[in-house]
Amino acid sequence: MAVTRVPFIAGNWKMNLDHLQAVAFVQKLHWALKDAKHLDGSVEVGLFPPFTDLRTVQTLIDADKIPFALGAQDLSTKDAGAYTGEVSGAFLAKLNCAYVLIGHSERREYHAETDQVISEKVQAALRNGLVPVICVGETSEDLEKFGASAVPVGQLEIALEGVPADADIVVAYEPVWAIGSGQAATPEQAQEVCAKLREVIADKLGQDAAQRTRVLYGGSVKSSNIASFMREPDVDGALVGGASLVVDEFAAIIRFQKHVGV
Ligand code: 13P
């Protein structure tokens, strides 16, 4: 039988908003959503600020009982030790982080993260009780050469190596060409790849996992196109970059949920 997957709207702030700006942002976003029914469990909102903001945002969320989930943008493959500049998943868990982004294309491109490193980071997240948000996606060159799904499917297959069938994970399909370009994938393109990614989850972790795991779309999501993505059966939410930094725009993306009745 169909399993209900709670839509997940996640804001990846990337390297934006310092901890003082984060305070104002979270308070304004909470205020903008005050009268919305969006936080009655029909949608989950996740914030992924820079590391230096996590403690501040956590304190704010806890103090005001704001129902936003907290996530980090990266973690180390290791849990502790002489790894200057790295951040342990164990430390993130202590800050009440529920989620961590892994394998974002900007980490793959600017930090040379390989599929192997990404697989180790998925293990590090699970070991520390964090839900990995595994990001996959093809570049425009990949798209031309191999079509849309081959590269993200291959990336996800490696990331899921050694992941137990009952693990709590989220998958985000982010075509690299759609990130920050203003040129989102079409809903049909997103649906096609998200459905293929769900098949990978079924192959690797079984049908139960495939049915309960949320697969998000990311890449130039805005309040004007969120509806078209959320109508697709295999798109369970969005990983939002630029639009998650604008209070009213992000609030509108989150608010959309109550109209779709998913
Ligand atoms: P944009 O929404 O700015 O295209 O970024 C998407 C993204 O990379 C989220 O992780």
C-alpha cells in the first residue's frame, strides 16, 4: 500500500548568512509562517546553515520551540582526531542536527569529493545518528553524453554501498546545470530521474526503504515552480539554495504545501 512520505522543504544556505544574520532570518521566517498550517506535520522544514551558525540556530529553535529541523552542509569521514579543519558527525549530533548534506555538487567540484569519500561520509552520518541527505546529479556535459539519469544513478549506487535496509536517508536529485542558473529542470525531467533513484533504493535497500525514503528535487526551485514539482509522484520535496535565503520566498515555498494536500 502507498506509504505517506511527509514532504521535506530544505534550505541550503551554502556560505551565506553569518550567525547574527541567521538569528534575524530564523525569527523572520518563523514569523512569516506563524498563521500557516504548514507546521502541523504536513510538511517538514529543514535549515542547513554554515557550521558557524549551527549553535545559534539550534539555541533559537530550542528556546522558541520552532519546528524547523537542523542540518549541516558537510561532515568529516572521521569522528575525532588530528584532522584540522574537519567537523565530526558526533559533534553535529550533539548540536541536535538531524540531517547532514553529503555529496553536494559544490563539494564534489571544489573539494574533489569522490564517490568513495561520499560513501564514507554516509557511513559517518549513520554511525552518529544523523540522516544523510545524499545529493546526486549530472553536469550539462554528462547530460549530453549519457542522458539525465545515468550519472545520478551511478552516484547513488556507490553512496548506498553498505547502508542497512532500515537506515533513515534522504536523496536529493540536483542536476548541476540547474543549480543557481535560474533554469530548473522540467517537472517531467525531475520525475523521471527521481523515479529511477527510487528504483536504485529498492534494488539496494528493498521496497520498504524505497517507499518510505524521500527523494527531493533541487536546482532553481522558487515559489513560482514548487507546485509543478510537488505534483510529481516521486518528488517528495525540494532542496532550495538561493530562494531559501529570502524570507518571503522561502516561506511561500513552504506554504505551498497546504494547497497540494500531499
Ligand atoms: P539553487 O536553488 O540556488 O539553484 O541551489 C540549489 C542547491 O544547490 C541546493 O543545494
